[in-house]
Amino acid sequence: MAAAPDTQPKLVVRYRERQAQFFTEDKLALSSQQTPLHMVAIPAGEFLMGSPPGEIGRDTYGRANDAFKDIDVEGPQHPVTLAPFFMGKHPVTQAQWRAVAELPPVKQELDPDPANFKGDNRPVEQVNWLDATEFCARLRQHTQRPYRLPSEAEWEYACRAGSTTPFHFGDTITTALANYQGTDWEYEGNIYSGAYGKGPHGDYRKETTEVGSFDIANASGLYDMHGNVWEWCLDHWHQTYEGAPTDGSEWLSSDESSLRVIRGGSWYYFPEYCRSAIRLNLSPDSRYDSVGFRV
């Protein structure tokens, strides 16, 4: 008798060996058990920003927001050329946040312990865009280094690290490689799948995980670019990339109350929300336990 065909989806992960240059910010009082603030050198280069027509999940925003169902928020794809910069190896941790919250204020006070899911090496969350920019300002003042939030283009370029697939490691994703909701969920008539493409369903941890828990960095040497917590960017929200800068700089408007961009997905969201091209928005004063940032 012939063997039954194997109907299980085959997950192909693309590993690429690279060497990354980085420096460690040594002006923060962190213990040996707390994750240091490592800043990874991201080389200059060019990439195609946005997602191609037909990428699974490209209509995510429209399906979740009727007012945007006919708006191409991840397009048009366009080339962007960037100068070199540094990016945090991990999202900012709670221990790093506390250390900076103890520094003198620049524009506002900071809650030293805002996170819902406690742990020194877990990402800080329940911090809004204003909090994140205050963190950068204090760190900049303390270290005399030009810390800031990344632009949206810098974030996607650093996430992709030369890849053109939906995720930096390939065409699909698994909860063995990232922290997101790997189970199906029905909401307002829509079914959000815990599997992406031909990939498998997985776990739903219902909380953050320590930064760097998944032992797979992208080709730039960055961890947790897919899932765990959404990450604030500098940019004000624009519905499409029509008229977007092509030099990697932040895209601002004259309205300081404008929505701000978040990228990367989180523990609470589904795999299609973790793609390199996904982009959503929040008001700058929003705080959620699924939203953090990196510098």
C-alpha cells in the first residue's frame, strides 16, 4: 500500500550568515542580568518600500477598517535610498526604561514602571509616542549621542535587511520564531487566521516575551522585528505612500495631533499583522500593552 501523502505545510526558513557591527550604550546603570542597550550599525543602501500587489494580508487595514477598504495603505511600492544609521538590537526593555526614567526630565515626566507584563528584560509597553520621544530626549541629553525614534522607512529597511519576502526569514512565519497570535479568531464577521499562507497554526501566549527570546536575528543583527510589541516610528500617519520621502527621512505634517505610525505587529495580533510592510496608526497619546518602541 502506498504511503499517505504528507499534507502538513512545509515551512522554509531562510537563514543567512552575516556579521553585524554594534556598540553598547554603557552610560546606563544596568546589572549583568539585564539586557544592555546594543546599537547595531545599519549600512547605507536602497530598498523597495511597501508590499507588492497580491501579498497575503496586504488588505489587512481595509478589512479591519471599512473607511479604508479601497485605500492602498502599503503602496505604492517605491524605491528609498538611505544613509547609514544605528538601530536598537532589541525593543527597549523595562530595565532600560527605568534607568532613563531616573534621568532629569526634558519636556515631561515618565512613569518608571508602566508595563503590564512585568520583567526587566521584557519590552516596555503602555508607553505612548510622547513618552517614547521623551525617553529618546533624555537618553540623548545624558549620552550626547543623537538618539531618536526611527523613521518609518528606516524601520522597514532595517526589518527587511535585504529581504523581499513578507518576513525577513521567508514567505511565512511560525510562533517558534516570533510572538504573535497563532490561533484563529473571529471578530465582527471576519476570520483572522493564526496561520500565514502555507505556514502552520501555533501558540497564543497572551503576553510579551523577553527580548531576544527567539534565537533568530535578521541579516542586520536585529531581534523581535516581527511580533512581541508594535513599535512607534517618528512619522505622522499618511494613508498611502503617495508623495513619501525617498531619502529615508521621517514624513511629518504641520498637525502635531496627527496619528503616528506603528510597525511590526505584536503578541496580540495575527501573523499577517507581523509582516515587514504592515503599517497601522495610533494617536500620539495612546497607551497599550501591545505597543513599545526601539531607538
